[in-house]
Amino acid sequence: MQLDEYMIHIRFIYASNCTMGIVKISDDLHEDLRVASAALSRSINAQAEHWIRIGMLAELHPQATYQELLRQLLRQEQANLKELLQ
């Protein structure tokens, strides 16, 4: 599966499974999330979701650089915005 195809698949799964749940993490990781989210102007949940999405992509595409993974996330968001505007 190509990186582009995988991102569409992730988006579909995310959109079709919008249920909330509780994930237990360590206090240290929660503090890291709090600091990163403040620095990047994201909510703690949005920062955690970002790290999870990047981590999933990195595990499935170990050859891709961090910059390539970020570019793919940005391309996917741009594609979703274009669909909304049509």
C-alpha cells in the first residue's frame, strides 16, 4: 500500500469510528504532551492524535523521513479541504 493510499485509509477509519475512549498513559508522557501542545498551539488531545498518526505512519513506512510523513499529512488535509469546497 502506497503512503497516499494509506493516508486515505486512515482518514476513512478515523471518520467512521469517531468514538471516544480512555487511554492510560504515564504522568511523564502526559506532561510531555502538555508542554508540546502548548508550544505548538494544539490541545493535548490534538497533540496526542498527531503523535499517534505520525507513529503509525512511521511504523508502516520506516523508510520515510519525518518530513515526508508531515508532507503526506498536509497533502491529505489539503485534499479534504478541496473536497469540502467542491
